[in-house]
Amino acid sequence: MRAVVTPHPGDYDVMRVAEVPVPTLGPREVLVHNAASGVCYHDHLIRVGVMRRGITFPLILGHEGAGTVEAVGEAVRSLNPGDRVACTQWTENCGLCRFCRTNREPLCAERKYFGHDRDGTYAEFFKIQEDSLLPLPPEVSFEDGAILSCAIGTTLAAIRDVGGTQAGERVLVTGAGGGLGVHAVQMAKACGATVIAQTTSRDKVELIRSVGADTVVVARNGQFADEVKRAAGGEGVDVVCDNVGAPVFDEALRATARGARYVLVGELTGDPVTFNTARLFLKGVSLLSTTSTSRTQLADVIELVRAGRLRPIVTERFTFADAPRVHRLMVERKLSGRVLLIP
Ligand SMILES: [Zn+2]
Ligand SMILES: [Zn+2]
């Protein structure tokens, strides 16, 4: 099969299309004929060597995919060849620990990250455990299906479940033009919130408005807290869904209201931040985080998309050979929403 292989950490061109063996299946694993692979900033952080934990090279990147079941291991019960499926971002969780038993599989000590600890979706076929796959209804395309878990499921985890967003609250989404951002805006609207969206790109304002943001704030010289507070009626926002991390942390924290929940979702630079912790407790602000998507959260996202309550934003499609160029465009912030590699 054809795959985009990253032989070792390096610059964009380190990734190349190669012919590799089709993965062989364990008893509880499923081989999926991949129709589309989402491209995530996480992939860049692995490729460039910023993320190291659990990673061995050569590696097939990508944790976002959807397609048709090609073959199933002997112990697989819920899926058959020909079924349309979408996947979570992890595999090999134990299924038994307190996290697996309470719909928090991403915290399982045994789970492996797909396209990180294990070969992922930048390939014609990928293998993943049965528990990481859910049926994709006929109303949802493969291209939309490929981005449900990471680009949408993570925002559901952050805004609805960890952030506990209530109808009538005010939510700040940072990096609102990106793959998570455009879906975080929609998720906050689906929860009944007023949404204030922050971006650094004037070019992305129209897209962010089109997905439902009530106010779009374009940060100038990194500053946006005062404008966000004004848009939130003066005191600030109740929930922050922060898809950017260190570069915006100080301003986003300044934009919070009393009792706010600040949910860390993305970290683009890995730079440390320093802040006076009294800024949290004097206002009763909770600092929270989430990563990845549980099986039940993916099921909820599939239903939201199937019912037309949330629209996956796929803006561009590329071939495997374009992978180096796609990573470059992503790092240079020239991409909006999610883009796909089509096998
Ligand atoms: Zn991702
Ligand atoms: Zn477990």
C-alpha cells in the first residue's frame, strides 16, 4: 500500500510517499480502507521532533481517518467488511480500568495514540482496534467522517463536558479560524452560548462569522483581552476554549469573568508560561484541560453532524505527495478549518 512515511524527525521534506506492507491484524483489530485523512498540528509537532514521548520512527503520521472496513480480526464482533467507519485518536486501551469504565479512555495508561505511538492514517489502509471505531451513517461523508474525532470531538469534550458550558454563557474560542477553532465556535453555539472568537488572521474572519461566531476579535500585537471583555458585556467570558496555548494564555486569562472555566486544548509552541496564581483564585477561575475524544463523545459528534446541528469544515483536499507542502501551509497559518490528504 502507499503511505506517507516519516523516517526520522526533520523538516517538511522528510516525509515521503513509499510502498509499505499492509498491516497484519491481531484478533481484536480492524483493517480500514482509508478514504480521507485529516491533517492536524499534532502531526507537525511529531514530525519536527517537538513531541517525543512514545514515538518511534519510521512512523506513519495521522490520527484522523474514515473509510470502509476491509478485514476484521477473529475476535471482532461489532463490525464486518464493507461497513463505513470513523475512528477515535487512540487505540489499545485496556477496557477495564477506572478511566475506560467511565468513558475516559484517553486517560487509560495502556492506550496508544494513533499516528503517534502507532502507525496512523496517512496511508491507503490503517489498522486500529475494534473499540476505536464507530459506524458512520450514510448521511455523513467519509471526508466529514475523517475529522469528527479530533477536530470536532475534542471541542465537544472541552466546551460541553470539561467546560460545562450552559445556555446563555459567554465562550471565548482562541485560534478560531483553525481546525479545532471553527468547530469550537459551532459547538459553543450548539450549547446555547454567545461566542466570541479570537484570530490573528483577517483573512479568516469571514469563515469564522459564517460558522456562527457572534463577535470576531482580530488580535493586534497579540492583544485582545479588552476587546473580548467589551464583547462579553464588560466582565469577561465564562468559558475559554484555548486552542493556541502559550502565545495567547496571558490575554485569554485576562479576558475571563469571575467563576470562569479555562480549558486548555491546544499548544502550538510548547513555550512555558508564567503567571501569578492569585489571578486564578481571586476570581475563582478553574484551569482545566482535555485531550482527545472518548468513544461516547465520538458517538455524540456523529449524531450532531448526522442531524445537521454541526457542520464539519473541510476547506481543501491534497494528495499524499503534497504532505510536505500541507505541513508548511499549516505552520505558516495559511490553512483555515481542516484540510485532508486523500489516498
Ligand atoms: Zn488531531
Ligand atoms: Zn483502561
